[in-house]
Amino acid sequence: MAVEVRVPQMGESIVEAVIGAWRKREGEPVAVGDVLVELETEKVNVEITADHAGVLERILKREGE
């Protein structure tokens, strides 16, 4: 079963984020708690972790987007 990774709410004043770096690549196994991607905003950088174990099937947005 596929699970979509979404950008979490980061506060009212933060409306957009840029992908700083993917820490996992397509086809790599992922464990719960693994860092998947780093997001950059004007105010804070955030690491997004996996809520489910599995394999990173597809990356839809690239670094810098």
C-alpha cells in the first residue's frame, strides 16, 4: 500500500517551503523514523521523517523545488 508523504503544517506565518535535500533515494528501504527529506523555509529548516516502513517508490519534487 502506498503512503503519500506530505508537508506538515509549520505555522501560520510559513506558507511555503523548498526541498533542501532528499536523504533517501527512489528504491531505498525506509524504516519508521528515518529522515526522508529536509525542507527549508524563511524561518526554519525541518527534517521530515517516515511514519511507515517500506520502500521510497517515487520522488515527485526535486531539490530546490
